[in-house]
Amino acid sequence: MTRVSYCLINTFTNELYKGNPAAVCLLDEKFSEETMQKIAQEIPVPTTAFIEKRQVDFSLKWFTPHMEIPICGHGTLASAFVLWQQGIVTKEHTITFHTAGGPLHAKWQHERVEIAIKTYPIAEMECPSALEDWLGCKPVFVGRTELDFIVEVGNEDQIAHFEPDFIAMKQFPVRGICLTSKSKEEGIDIVSRFFSPAQGIDEDHVNGSSHGALGPYWCEKLSKQQLVSKQLSKRGGVMYVTPHHDKVLIAGAAVQVLNGELNI
């Protein structure tokens, strides 16, 4: 029997039981994808991250209870937080994660974890009638990235009170649908919700990777260089978003809920 240490981290929050939870497993040896999938099915959180130490950096994979996924912002943030918190890496050191989609970097900045993700360009498109029916309103803007539909609606209340039909979402050929609008709350620039039943996550509590598209879109629209973004899920969460030419920096707080060992 092999024992694997793991931690449960709440990301994009400094409060227990808020934000987006991720499990982080620290591996001393290579595990098969089948084994990692079984572990992710056993841990009841949206994403489980698996870190394996390499010579000077780390490999990183993410699994939902249903599948391996190509990118996970909150799982990356949680992984970096664990490495710093446990003293495996000093907070002065930038962490490099090698993933199937390329390297990701994380820094400790102003008591937050800052990760750099790729920019996801948005191609504006005419709103399909099926999407408008699903929304129940006429959107302000609809665009598509290589992963998602990005949909701006008229106001924050439309997002907060929206009740999605997850079965109907099967007709849309995307990873997820991100609803967004300007915020009416002081100190918050934009709000969003993110739905991704295609990944086995009906609603993501806080989605970082969608901000690879939201960051550039809203910074241009609001004439800003940095955004404070709030997720309007039940758990909620806040992230600080700074677009650059070929990447988007996403920063957020994190807090550990528990740690333990798994028997494999």
C-alpha cells in the first residue's frame, strides 16, 4: 500500500469554506492516469491537482472527478500555495509547473499567489438562437475562445439570478459558458459565473482560466490596466487580473482547510 499526502485548499479567498476548493496531491513517484482519476473520483472537490517533483521544478496535472482537464487556474494556484506553505519552495522563488499545455509560472506577491496563464483571444460571433433561448435574454456581446463561449449581459443581477439548464448545455460545442458584466459593487470591476458540465462541473465556484479572455476584453472596454473580478457563485471568490501581451496574470488568496494521507 502506498501513501500519498494531500491538502485541501480554498482558493481566491482567505476564508474557510469559501472560494474554490482544490485538492493537491504530492507525488514521490509516477502514477498512472487511471490511478490519478480514481483519486480524483474519491475526493469530493471540483479539481484534484497532482504535483511531481522534477530536478528543479515540477510537473502538474489536473483531474475533475470525471476527466483530466487541460488547464485549471485554481488548481495551479492551490498547488503553488502548498509548495510555499510546506517550505518545499521558498516564497522568494518562482515556481515553474510543466503541464500538457506548456509551462506555467507562479509567484508569491503581496500575500497572494500570482499565476500566469495564456491569453485566450475572443472571436466575436453572432449569438446563436439556441444560446439566446438558453440565456432567456438578448446578450450585449457573444464571443468564442478556443475553449468557451464568453457572454456579456446587461447587468449583474441577470447573472446573479440566472438559473442554467445544464441538460440543454450539451448542445453547445464548448468547454463552458462564461457569463459576465460590469459590477455595481464598489471596488469590484467585473463579475462572472462559469458553467462547465462538459467537464463534469455544472458551475465552477471560481474559474481562473476564463480570465485569460475576460481580462483583455474588459481592460480594453473599461480602459484599465488591471481588474478586480468577483465570481457570483454561492461560494464566491475574488481575483486580481492583469493582462499582458501574451499572458494574463491572475492573483488571489488561499487558505488550507485540511491535510492528510490517502492510501493507494
